[in-house]
Amino acid sequence: MYREFSQIGRDLFIQGLNSSHSGNMSIRLGDRIVITRRGSMLGNLKETDLIETGLSKNDSRITLASTEIGVHRSIFKNTSALAIVHAHPVYATALSLLEDEIIPIDSEGQYMLHRIPVIGFEHTVGSEEVARILPEYLKEYKIVMVRGHGSFAVGQLIEEAYQWTSSLENICKIIYLTRTLNGEIKDRKSDQYNKW
């Protein structure tokens, strides 16, 4: 388990999906969860950075758990997710400040994630409002953006939740670059084949 957390945490940091001490990950193990420690460096996790606690009930290690533990618990209780990745992808976060939903314009993005909702909250980090509302979206979507804060992705494995996070950031980079180029998006059908 530690190895998977460590590898995914490192990849999240290397890809720029989190800063040095941001983001968190968790898995559900029956009525227990394992979540990264509050303020841990996902890119350089140690075994002591994995905190096991109850899904519903606190124990002595709860004070070490991520500040987002309430959100993670609520997602696990109200969805079929067994793993969660919360990240702060730069392009996706920037786009979330401008859009109410993120619609992929590239083929792979459309295939992987058809639409990514953007939800706004007055308070974002570890808030009860996020914990109450976010799971309803994650019943239908693989990943959701919290406006100006970051993404929450779910899966049966941490690797799957990481995949949605990475895909979201690639989608947003393509949207950003396309807007920066300030050109007209071409039809996917090649003009060469239309002549035949």
C-alpha cells in the first residue's frame, strides 16, 4: 500500500498537479480509511505519512489526518469509490475560475472525461458544505473541480483516480493553448479525404 501511495504521490508532484505540500489521497478498507497526513509532501511520502482511521469514528491518530478528511469520509460513505485523489492542477484550477464546467475539445479528453463540473463554495478547504455536496456529483462524474481550489477524483484504485486527475490537467492545457493560439478550431475530418 505504501508503495502505491508513494509512486502516485511522486507522479502527482512531478507532473505539477500539486505543490510541495498540497493535495491528499486516501483509500477505503471496509470501515477504515488510510489517508495522507496533514501537510505531508506527496512527492516524498514516508510510511508515517499514511494515517489509518475510522470511516465514521475518530481514533487517536485523527489529529494527524489531512484537513480534507471530512470530505474524503463523505465521498466514501455516499459513493462506490474506494480511492480518492485530491489535487491542485494549475491549468484546471485557473480554468475553474472562468467556467462553470470544463468541456474537453480534444479527442482523448472527450473519450476519457466528457464533462467536468465546476462547483463553487464560499469555504473550500475541508468544509462541511463541500463534504455534503461533492459526493452527489461524484456519483455521476469521475472527477469534479472545486472552483479556485482543486480537483477531487474517485476510482476503485488510487491509480484510477490519478488517471482522471492527469487527464483533466491535459484537457485544460489543450484548452488553454488553443485559446492562446487564438485560431479557429478545425473540423476533425481532413479536407484531403473530403475531396474524394
